[in-house]
Amino acid sequence: MKFETKLFLYLAPFFVVVGVIYGFAVDWQEPVGFLGLPLIGGLMAMVGAYLALTARRIDARPEDDENGEIADGAGDQGVFAPWSWWPLVIAAASALAFLGLAVGWWVVYLGFVLGVIGLVGWVFEFSRGQHAH
């Protein structure tokens, strides 16, 4: 996680500096830019700090070894359900919610309800029936 930590922590001051420069360039008349860019820098710093703290708690990954081979990262990468239909339900709920922004707020609420159903189904997919652990 060394690269990711450095990426976020080194880019955080960049966004703060660019936000200040932008503020001077527009004479502080346009608030979104000179407030938004330093806030992005703050968010990048928070993510970088989280990654730095997480890197202390876990063992070094194969990607962090400069002399590592591709085969060092082989093996299981997680548990994935290739037969799951729940991601399709969540995608439909997202599409419905974004459609609601253009059509009407009542459609957003339908998308939210469908999204909650899809998320609960996806989370508890392995907790019932043949695939229960």
C-alpha cells in the first residue's frame, strides 16, 4: 500500500495550493473553485492517512516488493458469486434513481427502495439455502 499512500498524501498539498492560486486568479469571486479544490486536498489527505494506518496493520502485499514476481500475487483474491443476480438489481435501482432526477423525485424514491432490496439481497446471499455458511 506504499504507492497508494504516497499518491494520496503527495497530491493533497497540490490541491490546496491550486485552490489558493485559483482564488487569486478569480479575485475570490467564484466560491466553488477556491473552496472545492482545498476540500479535495483535505479528502485526499484523509484517504492517504487511512491507507498509511492500514498499511501498518497488515503485512506487505506482493505489489509492495520491488523484486516481486507476478506469481507472488497468485491465489484467491476474495469470494465472488458469479451466478448472482443482485448486482443487476442494484444497477437497475441506480438507473431508476438517476432517471428520477430528470423525470420526478417520486421515481428516485422507487429507485431507493429497489436499491435497498437489492443491497440486502446481495449482502445476505450466502446466508440462506444451499450456499449458507
